[in-house]
Amino acid sequence: MKRLIIRKICYLLSITIIIMFAACKEKKEETPAVKPFEISKYLGLWYEIARLDFKYERGLNNTTAQYNLNENGTVKVLNKGFAYEKNEWKTAEGKAKFVKDTNEGRLKVSFFGPFYSAYTVVAIDKEYKYALVAGESLSYLWILSRSTTIPDTIKNQFLQTAKNLGYNTNDLIWVEHYKFEN
């Protein structure tokens, strides 16, 4: 009986801490999303060019995101990066859903069961080669490319867009992509 009570108390404390942590995040107004957005063009492999660092990607280089459509209309997300200090690959698998209209680049993504976070495609080029993605707060931002580099014109355009949305682009980490010898 005592174990059950202790478990319930721990569970409630955990939920309270999660809610408090979420409430403390720097909030921002709803980020404008790309519209029209075509998920079929967005699917596939993306290289992370830059990001605002956070604990799940800290210390990773060669980071990529692979997006595949599931039969139920959700998107399978497979993030991968090389932890150079530990000399090992890290992966995280999740799923993404559209928030409203499938014609709008506004999704929510989950790597932890029922907990979802905003994933908003803020800018994308016509050929879907380069994308600027914002998270739920001003602490989450990514610049993505279909290759390991990005033209300066696109980079500068994305940086200005991010600044206009309130992001501190000086804090971006520019991801290294290097080949491994076999």
C-alpha cells in the first residue's frame, strides 16, 4: 500500500515538474508557417546546418533528420548525430502530425509518447532544398539543407527571418559534417 502511495506521489511530482518547466520556457507569438506546404516534397533526408543547442543534440555533429510518411498520415522522424566525444552515433525516433491543415507547414512532433512540441517550417525554397524550422519557443531553431552546405544568400535570408521573429542568431551552432574513413 505504501509503495502505491509513493508511486502516485512521484508520478504527480513528475507531472508538476514537467508543467512548471514548460511554463518557464520563453514563449513567443505563434510563428508564421509556410503555406502552401507540400509534405511529399519535404520528405526524405535533411542535413542540419545550424541549430540553437539543446540537451538532446548537445555535442553532436553530422546531424541529420529523415522524414517518411506513415500509412496513417503521420510522419516518421529519425534524427541522427555523431557524438564526437563518445565516438558513437545517437539516434532518436519520433513522429510528427499536422496541427491543422496539411497545406500548412505547422506540425507537432513527439519523441516521448504523448508529449508533443511545435515544429514549424518558417521558410523553404521553391525546390525544397533549404528550410528554416522553428520550435515551440525562442530556444529552438534549425537551418536544414538537402546537402551538407547552404548558399550564403539562403543562409543570410534565413538568419534575417529568424532575427525578425525574435531569435538570437548569434547563439546558433554551425554543425560540422565530415566523412568517416572506413
